[in-house]
Amino acid sequence: MLKGPGGRLVGVEVKSAGSVRSDDLRGLEDFAEAAGRKFHRGVLLYGGDTSVAFGSRLHAVPIASLWRW
């Protein structure tokens, strides 16, 4: 979890899988529910090569993107 200005929270999860399904974001969904209004975004870093949005505030992003400019 990352905490930003005004107490906004970002959940971060890492999976080694090369693909993601909506079920893979269950932990971030639970975090969003628990955080309530402070929840800003959830990011799942995974072993694939495509960024995928699961709604407006949940995203799966290739872990390799951390090293790309």
C-alpha cells in the first residue's frame, strides 16, 4: 500500500503470472472496500506485456513497465 496526499491510498499487488483475469484482482477489490473513500487506485503488477483496465480504478500493468521510460 502507498499513502499519498490527503491520506489517499493505492493498493499494489504483484503476481508472476503472464496473464490476468478479473479474479486476480479480488485482493485489491477487498482493499478498496475496506479503505472506502480513501481508496484512490489499485495496481496489479504481473508478468505479461499488456496494460489492462478493470474498471476506472483497478489496473493490471506489466511489471517490466517499472524499468521502461
